[in-house]
Amino acid sequence: MYGIDLSGKHALVMGVANHRSLSWAIAQSLAKAGARLCLTSAGERLRSMVEELAVTIPGTLVLDCDVTKDDTIDAVAKRLGDEWGSIEVLVHGIAFARKEDLEGEFVATPREGFQMALDVSAYSLINVTNRMRPLLEKNGAAIVTLSYLAAERAVPSYNVMGSAKAVLEQSVRQLAYELGPKNIRINALSAGPVSTLAARGIHGFTDMLKKHAEKAPLKRNITKEEVGKAALFLLSDLGSGVTGEVLYVDAGYHIMGW
Ligand code: NAP
């Protein structure tokens, strides 16, 4: 795809819930470039959906992984160690906050809601990277996680997820520093709003889409395929000199000052 050849590379893609997922768009880009894929599913509920998508890309593995449970992360590492021996590409497209913590006042966020959002949406990047480390270090690797502008700006209703994204982006920089000597690159893609299962949990999301399109220099919203293309750049040799970066795929929205 676009002259990018990822054949012989193993890509672990976490965070595919259905065909709308940003991680699925990235998985499709990686597959078109020739990468071998493993998709993880957070549990029984969506497993059949993920399996239906996986069969469209022959040879794709589907494994269970709930990032709040270390044993399920370790089971993925063990299976991929046995089956592949190395991981060259890791996609982290995972986030979660309780509905009530995205609706009320941010100032009233309860401790358990804060901890849950930070655990699933930010700590999971550190923990998964650490538990996959022997496989990532084998041949060197590229990692991409998905962020949003609420990491650095106040966005109505984004509440605790903004805090989680701020921690996520700082973790990208710290991991990039620490893992660079092992030839592991890590970057974040800060995507504009796209209608997905997780996005629909944000109160007023439809209005947000409209406002983004009006204000963005490109005068439109982005597509998930554009996220897939930008991720392919960061995850392939085209991005070989880039690490610790946040790349905005938001039709330019973040540059605006009004
Ligand atoms: P999505 O399709 O709903 O993907 C979110 C994924 O997170 C789902 O696959 C979900 O699995 C997974 N997840 C939640 N809790 C988990 C857990 N404990 N263990 C493992 N996986 C878990 O929505 P998306 O919009 O593509 O989100 C992907 C990433 O993009 C998120 O980090 C999101 O914040 C970010 N992002 C999205 C937008 C947007 O507008 N859509 C913009 C910027 C950034 P289950 O559904 O099985 O729980």
C-alpha cells in the first residue's frame, strides 16, 4: 500500500470493537501493506464481531485481552511469543470511562471513576508495552496510541477522559525516551472526532462533529481511513525518524485560535 511493504512484520492491534473502530481502520491499512495481524477483543460481548472482521483478512488471529487483567495481557504475550516470536507493530486504541463520569461535573469526578479511566485509557499503554517488551525488542518495533485534543484543552463533557489523554501523551514521551535505545519508537495520533462506539458515549458528540467541521481549516471532519493512513506512516519505515510525537489528524482543527 502506497509502496509500503510490511510483509514479514507482526502487528498486534488492540481496540477493535466493530467496523467503525479507529483501530480497525489502522488494521486494514497494515494488512494492505502486508503485515500479519492479531486483533484483541475485550471479552465475550464483542468477540463474534471482531471474529467477523478478522476473517476478511486471512491469517488474522483473534485473542481475548481485557487490559484491566494482567493475566490476559500475559496470555497474549505468551501466545504471540509461541506463534510469532516477535512483534514489530503495536497499536493501542483502547479507552474507557464510565458514562456517569462523562456527564456530570468534572470537579465532582469520584476516585473510582478517575482511577478506572486512567487505568484503562493510559496505564494500559505502559503495562501492555512492558509485558510485550521481550517481543518488541527482538527486531525493534513501532507503537501507536490514539489521543484527542482534550489532552491539552478543556473540552465540554470530555471530563476525566481529558485527564487520561494528558497522561497518555506524557507516557508516550517517557516511553519513547526509555525505549528508543532498544529501537522501539512510540507515537500518538491525535484524531479529530469520528463516530465510533466510544465517541458516542461523549455527551453532545453530534454537535462536536458539526463544530469541528465548521472551524477546521479543511472545513470538514476526518475519516477513519485518514487515521489508518497516518498510522501507517508512523508504523512503517516512512516514520523511522519519528518518536515521542503527537501527530494531529484533525483537518487542522487544533491550530485554530478562536
Ligand atoms: P471504539 O471502537 O469503541 O474502540 C474503543 C476500544 O477500547 C474498544 O475496542 C473497547 O473494547 C476497548 N476497550 C475498552 N475497555 C477495554 C479493556 N478493559 N480492555 C481492552 N479493551 C478495552 O472507539 P474508537 O473511537 O475507535 O476509540 C479508539 C481510541 O481512539 C480510543 O483511545 C479513543 O479515545 C481514541 N479517539 C477516538 C476519537 C473519536 O472521535 N472516535 C478521537 C480521538 C481519539 P470493548 O468495546 O470490547 O470494551
